[in-house]
Amino acid sequence: MRHLHTRTTRRRVVGALAAGLLCTTGLISPAFAAPKQDPVSPTLADGLALTPPMGFNNWNSTHCRAEFNEAMVKGIADIFVDKGLKDAGYQYVNLDDCWALPARDANGKLVPDPVRFPNGIKAVADYVHAKGLKLGIYTSAGTKTCNSAGFPGALGHEYSDAQQFADWGVDYLKYDNCNNQGVDAKVRYTTMRDALKATGRPIVYSICEWGENKPWEWASDVGHLWRTTGDISDSWGSMLSILKQNLPLAQYAGPGHWNDPDMLEVGNGGMTDTEYRSHFSMWSVMAAPLLIGSDLRKASAATFDILDNKEVIAIDQDPLGRQGTVVSSEGGRWVVAKEMKDGSRAVALFNESGSAQRIATTAGAVGLPAADAYTLRDLWQHKSYNTAGTISATVPAHGTVLVRVSVDDRWAMNPPAVELGLDGSPLVEAGKTAALTSTVTDLGRTPAQRVSVTLSGPEGWTVRATSPTTAGQVTTGRSLRTSWQVTAPGGTATGSYDLTLKASYRSPTGVRAESVLPLKASVVVAPPSGVSSLGDLPWLSTTNGWGPVERNTSNGESAAGDGHPITLGGVVYAKGLGVHAESAVEYYTGKACETVTAEVGVDDEKGAKGTVVFEVWADGTKVASTGVLTNAMPAQPITADVTGAQVVRLVVTDGGDGIDSDHADWANAQLSC
């Protein structure tokens, strides 16, 4: 399901082909005719994929472009070895669509594209195997694959295609869902299971039917992993939507049968490194397959640092095979805990929101037994601390703190964990002084000694402490609180600027420790008096499911400016915002505004597709919501009282069914101040 832009487009192709072919006499019976053989046991207790598969798939970085070829695939295998990814656990080098010619040969066999793969697939498999790695391949459980070029699918050719794959030395099959002729998914995917089994070759079987038929409920004896969602894209909104769909399915995952929230986008450029660390952290806590989707030939050092974090990978690959479960999620402050085979817990403190938030839980809440103290290992800092039981951090916007917490008799060898925080609004008007208060709180069982704290800002800014920045000792649960005055010079351009809060201290045994909290300050301007169109005002931040948020046009899903006139129920609006769920647009209102109004709905350009919910939030409180809207509904009015709010946030969620064609319009959106 990777090859037309959205699931909607793919389904349209599926439907059109099905209309012409479903009535063909005898299509279904021959499609599943199997060679005579002994019955295949309906179970996958075959010892494969006992931990989530790790590897690479080319699609997210190359799609069907000419650069996807034999040289690239061999180059990825070389990088796996040279860069230590093989040693970190990455094993599969997987080909996606476009590896074959559009037509089978006279014998009905698949033909590798001689331009892309001049030596055939077996030669590539041999090369990959010689590196100690494994090769994966792709086809669809339909008459054709998902790409518009019309490459052959395996429907009706399951046993022949499976045998070709086995003869080539393929170790992994991704089996997509396009052009499926309306044939029952369980039948199609079970037939390929049996065909793979009949080859006698161990082949990991990845079911890619997009979660449409709830494969988690029936596929544990069919495939080793199954997609739970539509395709991921390289955006925060897409990743977030898929994360939320996959998290509730924890009970269905385990050794040999995994929920698959799609491939990794780490390194493709559409998110920040902070967001990519969250992506990698949450996929690991969810025991998801870790299939690299970026072109490693061009990857940055930061990308390799994320992908090669062996402590995080160990969470994903834990042999107990538990998927993490949600402990809490209020206000976008997610706590997700994963039970580990050694009795420890991996705990992700994940901040969905666009500003730093304190996220907290306890050892007891994540399932650990009572103890005097615990060892807390920060898996991104690669440092160990002791905690009296609180697991807490101020987590930057879109960030994740990932820790492993255990009952450990040696906890006292580690310095106490400290939590850094910053109270007060990090919104600064140029030339005016903002008051902030930092906190350094001891979470450990032992005291933090010789504590000192600093706050630094951009060059030219004034950052001045107005209360003590040091303390001889901070004991369990106590804090060093320091007041600060922060001033951005007059004329500073609006935008986001870095602040860094840093604390240094010593443990009772003299071990030096340091904690750093990167933060953002936003230079803002007060909104104008009167009524303004939100499509014309500067925003603080945006996130979007596909493409950028658009001003005064609909969302075009790709580049800025590719939208169309905002149209709801046949009415065209000159002003507003065009977004795609999951979306959030934040505005600074400086406690000077009263109301937000808009006409909202799913843009006409998506036909009958799209389900969304519109929400207005004022300083973290939801003050208006539409409920689920569909394209069949006319524009709905929404009015929100935002009196006294410093920040107003316009949110569009996916209505609970994934971000499929969710082109949402805030038509004629206005702010009254």
C-alpha cells in the first residue's frame, strides 16, 4: 500500500478494476487453486520473527524512481555492515514495488526489471546473504501491485510466485492489498501463507492490508506481522495519527506476531531530530518492526545516532515480546510502559503538544514492585540515576524521555535523578521582560549536593537570575527554585529561539552529574485590535498530517501553495486555513482576545471521503468542539470563547479512523480582540 498517494486513491483504483473483473466467470476458483500436497497446519509456530523484524525498505526514500536498483540495494547492505547497523540488529534489506517488469513471461513467471536488476534478484540475494544479512521482496494480494505502472500482483499466482521467491533466496515477503478484486482478505492472505509454507523455505510474512479487516483479530496464525494503519508519511501529524491507532492494540502482539504501524521515517527530513527520536522511541516501546525508510547513503550522523541507539533497540527487541501499554495520556502527556523480560519496565514520557510539559508517573503505576529505591536508566543520555519511585521529566515539545526502570540493589551507586522545570510563559514580546522560574527537584533517594543552575539564551538576549542559583543540598522531593528575567532585544524577529536550562550537582559519594533541559522561547507580537482573519495572522507553530498548513486555500498535501480555493458544500470562501488531520495551529493572543469563529468542514475536493473533528483550545483547555464531521455534511459554525487566553490552538483530529483524505477547512476563521 505504498504507491499511490493516499489510501483513497488506491481504493478508487481497486474499485474501478473490481467493477470490471469481479463478474469474470471462474476468477476466484483458479486464483486459489493450489498444487496437490499434504495439508498445511494453520499455525505459524515456525520460530520466525520471535522479535520484531529489523531492516530497511527503500520505498519511503526512493518510491519508484530510477535510483532504486541493484547498486542501491547492495550499497545498503554494505552500509549495514560498515556502519554497525548489522551489529545493532538490523537484518533485512527489503525491496518494495517496481522491482519487476509490468508483464509476466510466457510461462506466467515474474520477470525482474533488467535495467534495475541486470543480474536478477537471486544475485542480489546472494550478495546480501554473503554479508550475513537477509533479503526481502514485495508484491500485492491482488491482480496488480499498488503502483500505477501496473506491475503484476500475486492473486491467482500465489504458489508459483512463492516458489520463485524461495528459489531466489528471499527471506521476507511484504504482501500488499491493492487491486484485490474484492476477494476476502483472510482467504487471500491465508493462501499466500500456505504457498510460502509449501516452498519449504523460512520466509517472514508481512501482511500489508492497512488494518482494514482488523488483522490483529485473525492473522496471528497467518502472518508474522500485519499493518495496523494506512501509510505513514514523513510528518509529525502522520506519525502521531498512526501512533494513536496502534497503541490500543498491545494485547495482540507477541513473539512471531506483531502489530506493524509502518516503516520508519527517521532521516527523511520532514521532522526534526527531536521528533524522529520520539518516532523511534515510541516504535520501540510498541515492539514495532524497525524498518529504516531513509536513504542511508545520504544519512546524517544524527540519523545514524538515532537508528543505532542499541539501548533503545533493546527495548524493541526484548524477548518477552510485550507491546507497551498506555498508563496515562491526559493533555497530550503520554506515559507508555513496556514490561521487559528481566522484570524492568521501559517507560516513555511522550509529549504530543507543541510546548514543553511536565510528564510524571511512578514505579508502582508502571507495574514495578515496592522498593526503597530504583535504578533509572536514561536511554538517550546513556546515564543511570536512582529514584525514590517518581519517574518524571519536563519533556520538550514533541519530545520523548525514554527510561528503563528496575528494582536494583545497586541503586545507591548512581547519583539521584533530578528533574528540571521552567515555570512561566516562554512567550516573549521583543523589548519586554518575561519572568520565569526554574526548578531543580531531587527525585532520588539520596540528596543532590553542591547544586548549581544556569539559564542561557541566544546571543544578545539578557538572562538574569534574581534569586539564588546554588544550594548546598537538595533532598528527596525538594527543589532549588530560581527566578529569572529574560529579555529579547527590541526588534527581535518573531519566531522560536533556544533556551538551555542546566543543573550540575554531586551525589553523596562524590559522583558528578549534570542535567540539561533544552527549551524554546517564542518571540511574539500582540494581536491587532478588532476582527482579524486567522489566515492572515502570524502563527506560533503548526503541525499537519500531509503537507503544510495553507493560508486561504485548501490543503494540497505536498508543497506550500499547492491548495485550491476553500470550498465547503459548494460555497467558496476567500479566507481561512486549509489543513489535513492530525493538525494543530497555534496563535499568540496575549490575553487580549475574546472569540474565535469559523465555518468548518471537509473540503469538497475529497468527494465523499474524510472524517474529522474540529476543536478550539485556550491555554490547554478545550473550549469548543464539533464532534465528527464528514464530507456529506455542510459547513458547520464553530464559536469559541477564548477570553483571557495567552495561546489559542486550532486542532483537527482524524475522527478516529486514520488520516485518509482528511482535508479540513477553517473557512472564514476570525479572531476578535
